[in-house]
Amino acid sequence: MLFMVIERFGDGDPVPAYRHLRDAGRGIPDGLTYVDSWVEANGARCFQLMECDDLALLQQWVLHWRGTGVSFEIVPVLRSAETRAVVAPLLDAPGA
């Protein structure tokens, strides 16, 4: 499964998180895949796409970041093509 992870930096300050990244690494356990990330222009939030089949791996990863002031929102997501395939049969259905 894919997960959009929204990281909010404490007080909008990314420095403690980047210091932790430099000193302790990403802390990604085997079985959890980091796909890519994007940082908001003002530096207050980071959006990371992660992939795994075991939610406990996401919990383990989040715990790696405790004490850095980062809070996490984890949202299960689907690729657009997958959603399009689910919606396609409904496009011409009566009442749609």
C-alpha cells in the first residue's frame, strides 16, 4: 500500500528534523520503502510517499523520529490510474 505521510515540523522549524536525518539517518526498517518527498516552500511541512504492506513498519519508522518535534499524519492513497479504473465503470451508468 501507498501512504502519503505529512510531517509537520515543530514550530515550523525543519532544522531539528534535518539534524536528526543527518545524524541518525531516515530510520527506515526493512519492508518500508521511501518513494519520494517534497517540502513545502515555507519549510513547515514535508510530504513523503512511502510504501509497505505492514503498518507496524510505519509505526516503527515514526518512533525513530520521536524527540525531533515532528508530528505525522499518515494517509493511505491510491495511484490515479487505480482510482480511474475503479471509477470507469460508473462513468456511463444511469444516475451517475
